[in-house]
Amino acid sequence: MKFFIDTANLDEIKEAYSLGILDGVTTNPSLMAKEGITGEENIINHYKAICNIVDGDVSAEVISTDFEGMIAEGEKLAALHSNIVVKVPMILEGIKAIKYFTEKGIRTNCTLVFSAGQALLAAKAGASYISPFLGRLDDISSNGLELINQIKTVYNNYAFDTEILAASVRHPMHIIHCAEIGADIMTGPLKAIKALANHPLTDIGLQKFLEDHAKGNK
Ligand code: E4P
């Protein structure tokens, strides 16, 4: 299972990468705005900065909602670095754009996926990744993990190459359940990734080992 971090914060990306288990980064316009990154030039420079930190895929999202606009933006983003994956929203114009990028050899991440039908369309267009937003489904009393499971079944039935990038992950149990289902990748906040390491028995056990070692060495 690949681990991506879902942030545009460079310090968090550096910290996650230093753990040695980070495979990539996802961003979105809201995450960019949260870091105060606005204006085309600053956004482009920020993507370059992320690519310089992480040796792995970096999703960069288009803002246009029409085919021509998405193509123009996506080609520019893809030219920034070989690790850039163009993130395209799950709308019909986006499906057309994904098909275009696929034929051009530009990798894509179809974002804002909330149903198996959307995931099927994106896979048929050749998306490299699809991002089902499981946390946002849970937020409206729907079942995000059930969607991941359903998409996994559909993709297995037809051996689609599109990888399932479980997105909108909120906590460590989301990550564990995604791993049980067999999602190819998860993207989540640094806090959720780090929380996987926590267990009180590990802390108690380590404390006891260190105390016993200290006593034995007196
Ligand atoms: C995915 O690529 C999105 O950036 C992200 O996972 C959305 O998460 P949120 O629902 O926590 O905003």
C-alpha cells in the first residue's frame, strides 16, 4: 500500500518524507489556499518545491472546468516535473480531458469521486488514479469504505489498471480499513499517518526495558 500525504504544507511534507515511508503527495485548491499560496506563479513554484522534497507522485489540480482549459492547465502542470500527476475533477469535461491526457502519456488523478459509476467512467478514460473521498461520505452518514470495496470489485472484474487512491482519510482506522480492503494508495493528514505508530503497550514496554537496562548497568 502506498502512502501519500494530503497537504500543501512544506514542513509536514518534509516531516512525512523523513519517516521514509512516504510515496507521494496530494494537494487541492483548498489545501493550497490554506497555506496562503495564491496566484498562478506562486502555485507553480509551490508544486516545484514539493517535487524537490519528495521523490514520488505529486498531484496538481486543474482549476478549469471546461475541456480546453483543463488541457492547457494540465499540460503546463505536467511539464513542471516528471512526478506531477494532473488532478482532474470527476465531471464529463474531466472525463474527456483524462482520455486526452491518457493518449498523450500524461498521468491523471480523477478527483471528487463519490460513486462506483464515476470510478468506472474514469477507469474507462484511462485515469492513472481515482480518488474516492471516503471521509466526506462518512460525514453525510454514507459509507466511504463500502464505496472503496465496491470500486475494488468493479476494477478487479475487468482488470482495470487505474489505481484506487483512498482520499479524504481522517484517522488511522480509515487507513487500516483501506489496507484491509486493498486500496492501492491512501492519502491522509500527517496526524493520521503518525497515529499508526501509537500503542500504550509499546510505550509501557519500552519504558520498562529502559528502566531495567538502567538498573542492570548501575
Ligand atoms: C484528495 O486528494 C483530497 O485532497 C482530500 O483527500 C480531501 O480531503 P478532505 O475531505 O479532508 O478535505
